[in-house]
Amino acid sequence: MSEEKVSRRKYVKYAAAGVVVVAVAAGGGYYYTQTQRKPKTVRYLGDPFHFPEDAAVKWNKEHPLIQVEQTFVPFFALGQRQLADPTAWDIGSSGRHRQLITAGVLQKIPIEKVPRWELDKVLDIFNDPGKGLPLMQKNYPEQVDRFLSLLWYEPVKYFAAVPFFWNFDSCTYLPEFLPYEEKPNQTSFSYSELWNPEWKGRVGCQDEGLTTFAEATNELNAEGELPQVGNPCNMNEEEIDRVFNYLLPIVKSGQIRTFWFDYGDIVNLLSTREVWLSSTWQPPSFDCRKAGTPAYYAALKNGPFLWYNCYYMSKYHNPDVTEECYEIISWSISLWRSMLYTRQGYPTSACYWPDYKEKMGDEFYGWFYLGQPTYKSIDDALKEDCWPNNPEFWNLEDRLKNAMFTHDVYFKNILEPYFRDETTNPRSGSPHPKGNVRDLTSVDFKKKITRYFLSPELPDKNDYYVKKFEELKANLPT
């Protein structure tokens, strides 16, 4: 499994079943006989993608005296399950965890227990969101306080939760049908393109009320279509009703083809060209390309939204494993774990560490975080690396060629050796004027255009979000 790409699609089937996995300590017998120490067990309750199989294998190899008992729960059910019995788990990962904050069930984690959380080596957004996301501070200042309350008991001294990977969510689109392309440090189109009648029946939205209502609210606020709200992710009933009433005729018209929930479903609909434009995570755009369908991830005019996932401890954890819990949580932003999620296209919170930059190499790091072009032209990248056996892709127009770039294949000289514990071989050279640039470009550009964050937020009126969203979906033509 260590040489296999970790995918949400693979793990969702385990999550749906609520699988329990006990990670048995490799080599534990040897260490036990040598030290006469009995292995300790830490109980993990979280999403499988947040502690995947290859991470468990690596942890066991490096920490044979600390076993991890893994209980997997679907992402959107995590908060409720963790809150139902906080004595049943020691560490957890986030889905929507505000209810754990308000119920006071999370353990304070001193910042010194997470040694790699050095302020100049982690993403500044997590320490000072008002400064890191200036448009959020300007348009939704209420969100700044809620953002901090999800992470810190006391900034920057005591964590409530430790973020370990993050990204900005936007829309995947097929440039074969939509006349756009992604260019460095430029926005391409507006979120309201999902409501453009020209794409009627070819549009997807996410099957969650908070996500769909928040995305629409931010767009309508930015364009002055509805009265401004203080927080698109925490609206009152009157504000939710206004957004519902705006979207209702759009849904009734047949504009929306699907409200997708399963990752495999939206990848299939996009890659088979049944859906041309959809609100998604970023990996569907990568997987569309691997299926041979040009796809872009849009730099939206009114911004994507920021999300992150995190680890935390139950205040009611087994006191015999307190230090072990700290160690596992700290390991979530280690060099190895950071590279694991980088392979998936997700940034690490500890993204400015010199050892991480060194392992990625200048080209990969520059492409991934800084918005710099690859060292090969897009023509050479497709022919020599991404699609050497598919000459039909070599003669596409440049707009489509860049929508066929597969980063994990192009950078396999770094990723494959690293996860085989071999020496990596970063490509030498310098940014090519016709090299591929990552969609949404640099982290700095994304911070500049982002107006709000979403996950792991949970609205105070979440039941009303759910109620109105179910009403909205009920009007989808059959």
C-alpha cells in the first residue's frame, strides 16, 4: 500500500461501514523483549483519509511501542459520533467540529507539544487569519473570531485543534465546452457561471447544505444581489430563506444535473463529459485528467473558500496515553506526513520548513506553492512524462494541453522514490516560459482572492440549513 496512491474514493467504502482497524506494532515483540515495556494503545476516531493505511504502516514501523486503534467514521458524522461519547476515543480528526468546541470536550494542547509549529514555518493563516485573509477580515469579520475559536484556546499558546492539511475549494470545469482557461495570477470566471443557462443540465453542486448555501451566499454578497450577511457559514433563518428563494427557480429549471456526494460519482460524471462544470474539491480535476479528459480548477472571481482538517484530543482521553497522543498529533505535520498529503495535491500546515522544501526540490515546491512554471514546457511535459503513449494529446491547443498536466506523474522522480525510502532526484533547471503553472497559482494569490472559510465550521442553525437544503433538492426535476 505504501507505493499506492491514497484516494478518498478508496477509503470512502471503509468509512461508510464504520470499519475498526487495529494497527499492530510491527516489530513490537522484539522491542518488548529488549525493553520489557508493554506497548500502549491510543484510540483514534476519525476519517480514514486523515490516518490512511500507509500512514499507519509508517507509524508502526517508527513507533512500535505505541499502537493505534483506528475507528473510521464518515466525514460528516464525525462530530456527532465524537460528541456522543468523548470517553470512547483519545484522539480524533475533524469533520465539522464546532460542537466539540462549544461542548468543551477538547483537551488543551500546549504549542510546545507540537515542535514543528514554529510560527515562521507554518501557514500564517492559522495564527492570524485576519491578516492572512484580508478579504475575509474586510467582508466577514465575524468569521475571523470563529476561525480562531476552532483552532485555539489561546493563540498562539494552547491549541484546541492542530491543522495538518488544507486547501481552497472551487469548481472543476471542462475547457472543451467552457471557453475559459486558467492563467497565472488571474481569475477566470465567477461562481455564478453555474447558473448560466448555456450550461443547463451540465452543472453539479455538492450535496451538503452548508457548502452549497455558503458558496451561493458569498457570490450573491460579492455581486450585490442580496443584502450582505455577516457570515455565509452561519446565517440566521431569514438569511437562509433569501438564498433558498434565489436558488429555487434555478434548481426547478433543470439547471443543476446533480447534487453529488460520492467522490467517484462526480469524477465519473466529469470525465465522461456528462457534467461540464461543478463545485468540487481539487482532486476531481486531477482524476479527470488521468481519465483523459481535460479539466481545470477555477480561480473564481469572488474567490474559492479555505478549508482545513485537524487533529485534537478528547478531554476525557485515557490519561495513561497523554504523551503518546501529543506525539501522534505532532507527527501529523512531520516531514513524512507532509509529503504524503502533498502527493495527493494537498498542502501541509508546516509548509515553510527547510527539510520539506529540500525533499520537494525547487521545481516541485515552486510549482506547488509559489505559482512558478515547471522546468519543462507543457509540450515536453506531456510527451516525455505525463502522456508519452498518447500522441493524440500532444497536438491539442495549449489551453487544453495545460488541462491535461498530471502533477504526480510529472514529479514521480520525487514522490515515488521518497515513498520507497530511496533517494529522490529533483529535476534541475529553471522555470520554463511555457511550463505548466498550477491551477489557482500561488498560495499568496489564493489568499489574496479568498473571502471566507468553510470546513470545519458548523452553523449555529445547522438544522435549518439541512431542512431548507432538502427542500431545495426536492425540486430537482426527475
